[in-house]
Amino acid sequence: MAKQFTAIYKKSGKWYLGWVEEIPGVNTQGKTLQEVKENLKEALLLILGRS
């Protein structure tokens, strides 16, 4: 069964920030919202030990 997580996105100045509510330390930033979404997915997979 796939587990679901809550991704939060926020614009701060010229940067976008993203983090996962349920797992401290899974966060990222990027110049575009799409970049942040991709980075956050990669960070989450690394923390969960999946590739």
C-alpha cells in the first residue's frame, strides 16, 4: 500500500520552498515551483531509501 505525504510549498522572494509535513528534514528550494516539486520528490525517496 502506498503511503501518502503532505507537501507544503511557499514562495519566499525569488525562491520557492518545499517540505514534507510528516518527515522533518525533507525540504528543498528552487527557482521554480516545478523544480521544487522534483527536488522534494527526490529528497523524500532518498530519506525513504528508495531510488
